[in-house]
Amino acid sequence: MDIRQAIRDYCPFNEQEAADKALILDFLAKNPDAFYRTNLIAHMTASAWVVNPARDCVLMVYHNIYNSWSWTGGHADGDEDLAAVALRELREETGVRSARLLSDEIFSLESLTVDGHEKHGAYVPSHLHLNVTYLLEADDLDPLTVCEGENSGVRWFTPEEALAASTEPWFVARVYGKLIEKLKSTRKDP
């Protein structure tokens, strides 16, 4: 399915998602380069909220730029198949090979602020990541590897531990808390 149509069809979970959905659709309509990070105002990204088969743990990476435990994800870099982007970034950042989409449907939408920072010796100005999140499942016994250019840790957390480990208050309150709440509706019965 076309990502623009998938975003149009997405039913927002809360007020934040409704506002971000409108922002993302407006930006996509006005910016043909929205899938490229060369757009310095905003660009499309994809994230993976990765759960184990029991759905009682989530996979997080210690992100070097943000100095916090976070989900996996990255830039579209021209690829409009954002589910494929989320899966690719998960594999690159964690080494996990067993991951699979639990649904082709969007799990969450976010407009994320990114502070200016240095990357590969160059300054990247503050901008927005217009993010689409997918729910993925991976075997929590798969070997994990650190992607040194991106992160310095990879591990499974219970949802509560994930909230406590993240040092980004807005992400804890508005993103990870929301994702955990949505995850509750997908848990398997014991």
C-alpha cells in the first residue's frame, strides 16, 4: 500500500497522533523531497517497536546522539516502504535477524523534534522526524550486536524497565508510554 494512503487511513490513538497525522500529511503534500534527509526542515523516518514472542519485553538500543535508551529506527533516504526501513534499521542497529512485522499496518505516528548535533564531523541543524512506527516481533534469544556508529548498547527490557531506562522525558510520556499502552491490546494470553 502507498504510504500516503496508509497514513490517511490510520486511525489515531490519541490527540498527539491526530495532530501529528495532520502535520505529516500536510508536509507530504507540500514537499516532494519529504523522504530525503536533505530536506533540513523535516523528513520521513521509520521506527520499530520490537517485542518478544511473549510480548512482555521490548528491544531497545542505547542511542549515542541522544544519550538514552530508545527504540530502533532511521531515515527513509528515499525509500517510501517505511516498513522495510524499520526492519532494515532494526537489523543494522541490533543484529537481530528473526524479526517480522506483526502487521503491515502502521502502529503509531509521531512528529519528533531533533536537536542540532554533530554527525560524521558535520553539523546537522535542528529539524523534525516525521515518523511512522511499526510493531515487530523478534526472538529474545537471538544474538544482539552493537552498531558502533549508532549505539553503544542493545538489550531487552520489560516495558516498565524501558520507561525507567529512557532519559528523554517527552519520549517516555508521549511515545514509549503510548506504545506500551497500545501493546497491552496485542498481548497473548498465557
